[in-house]
Amino acid sequence: MEPRLKAGLRVAALLRRMDLAGRGAYVVRHGDDDAGALAVTVLRPGGTVELWVQDYDPLTDSRSWLCEATGPARDIDATLARRSARDPDLWVIELELPQGTDPRDLLD
């Protein structure tokens, strides 16, 4: 299994990257500082929201970011509420990005 940075450090780095890029980034839900998983919502102009989560591939022992859902904010919020109920350590970070910007360029 590949070593992982603590969740709090990963979030701090993401917030700093977004700040340096001149983009908005907000902690919507504070999870466990050591081992919490990250979910990232991306707000696009026009109100569309994307939900990005990390997926683990046991064959390559690596993680990659996947867009799990796209839609109106209320649908994404409902998905995150269900996920948070199952995982109390979950972090939720919200990013404001223009169309055409791939969030994976900013995520670790």
C-alpha cells in the first residue's frame, strides 16, 4: 500500500494551491485530521456542481480522482449527506473553477 499524507495536510495543501491560483476553496465539512477521506465538489459557472472522489485500484496500489456525479447542488448535497452518515471522518472541500478547468490538475 502506498504511503499517504495525513488528511489535514492534504487539505491545507489544496487550499494553498487554490489560493495561489486565485480560486475560491472552502472546507464544507471538517473530517478526521489524520485519516479522513476527501470528497471535492466543484462549482461551475451556471450552477452545475461536480462531485470528485478518490478511487483505489488494488491492482496498481494507487488512487485516482474520479468524477462520481454531476448535477444541481441539491442532488450533490444529498449524495454527500448519505456519504457523511456512513463515514464520519469524511472531509468535503468546495472549489470554484471555470468551465474547462480539470480539477485533477489541482488535486494531489
